[in-house]
Amino acid sequence: MSTPTLPATFAEAFTVPSTGAVEICVYRLHAAPGDGPALIWAHANGFNAGCYQPLLNRLSCHFQVFAFDARGHGASAKPRDNMEHDYALLRFAEDLGAIVARVRQMIGTATPLHFASHSLGGLAAVLLEAELAEAPFDSLTLFEPPIYPPSGHAERAAALAHAPAFVRWAAGRRNNFPDRGALRAEVARIITYRRFANDMMAAYLAAAVEPAPDGGLALRCPGVIESAIYANCPDSGIFERTAKVATRTRIYATDQTVLPDLHSWAPGTMTAIAANMQTAEARTMPGCLHLMVQEDPGACAAAVIEHALRHT
């Protein structure tokens, strides 16, 4: 395992083996409310657990918090021999299943276990239940999961129109930087990154890169891997499978009034996904775009806490 993305003073790091013996780096936060409920956090594509440290810190006041670096990210393994297989979206569900099994060993069978995620991370929980028939969570809070509408859906064309841009952008990302100042200057060119809260930007700059073998810093999710994951999303068929998800779910969508001309998911997509699930609702995160967790970690943490704990 390479250097964890969360500091040892903040969280214990350990590895969990998954499909193909891929090692996933998992974290257990030191701060926790005694024997309170537990929560697993899953990050967005191109990020890692460390990028969310301020959010995780807020959540640790209410949960025994676990987080992890998805395969291809952070301190987890980054296989490249068979990209199509190793970064198929089902692999992320298999990884989550392995993590849940280990977490259950640590917290016992009686402790409530919740799940929350940003973007890509939510697909793992949906597929874990819908495809692998495992429903280990008491609630799901999903911040704009990239679930594409199926063929024939009114919003399919709008979603597909922008998918190639994400694939190209990630493939062409700058992967190496002389220092964190250069990384900061690079992301300042991206309108959505300019909206980060100060503490979330500091966490991103600290965790998104690591020392490169030849000097300088390298992204902890190489652009080629980020791009491959983006490419697997549009035709994943996950939308159709959401009908099998019975876990109590809340999905948060972009506030389309913030920057109407900037692409995000069409206004009705998250509502349609929630309607297709058995016990779900969709809400808007006011004043936020797709990187809503980075923009307003306080509001997002409060949303997780309220949804997960409202029935306890």
C-alpha cells in the first residue's frame, strides 16, 4: 500500500482484498461517538478519501466513519493490464461488498450501517444491491450519482451529448506538477473547482497528489484511469437496475439556477432515478453544482446526518 490519503493522526488505514486480489485502502476515523451508528463514505471519480477530510470530520461527530480510496485512486491498487475489466463499474460494487464485510467484522452485527457518497461512489452501492443482491445499508445518501438515462428516455440525448467531453478531458489531464502551487493554478482554470470551500480546496491540494518517482508531484488517480471510468458510465445500464434498490435513499441534485449554461445532469434525471427506486426521494442542494460536497461540506454533512438518523 502506498502512502494513505488521510493522515495517521486522523484515521487508521488498512487494506481489504477484492476482485483479482486488488487491494483497497480503507480508513477508520479515530473520532467516533462511542458505540454509535457507522457510515461508509465513497468519493467521486478522480478524487480520493483524503480530498474529503473536512466533510469526514463533520460526519465523525455522529457516526463511526469509514472511508476508502476506490481502485485506481489514492493508496489503493491501480491495475492497468485489463482496463476494461478492472474498471468496469461492477468491480466497484465488488470492492464495496468486500469493504462492508470487513467493516461488519469491526463494528459487529447490531450496529446500524449507513452509506453516503459523491458522484461515482454512489454507483457501487446501487450495483451492490441491484446486481449483487446485497443490501447491507440502513440508508443511502447519494450526491448526484452519474446514472445515465436509458435509450428512449427524454433526457438520454442531453446526458450523452456531454459524456465524450468528460472522457477527453480526463484523458488529457496534466498528471505531473512541480509543486502544489502549480496544481492550485491548474485547477483554478476549472470553473467548478473555483467554487470549492477553502477547507475542501486545502484537503484536495494535500491529498490529490503524491511525490513522483522523478521528482515533483503526480496525481493519485492517473488521467487514463479517470477517463476509462467515465467511458464506462453511459452504457452501464444502471438506471434500469435501480428498480431493485429497496434501501431508503435520498439523492441530491445540482441547483440548475446557479449556472444554467454549465452542463450538469438534466433537472429531471435525479428525480427520475429516485422515482425508479422503491423507497427514494430526490432533492436539490441549494446553491451548488455537481461538486456540491466540495462547495458546501457543511450542508452536505448535515444532509447525510438528517437523512441517515431521522428514523433513529
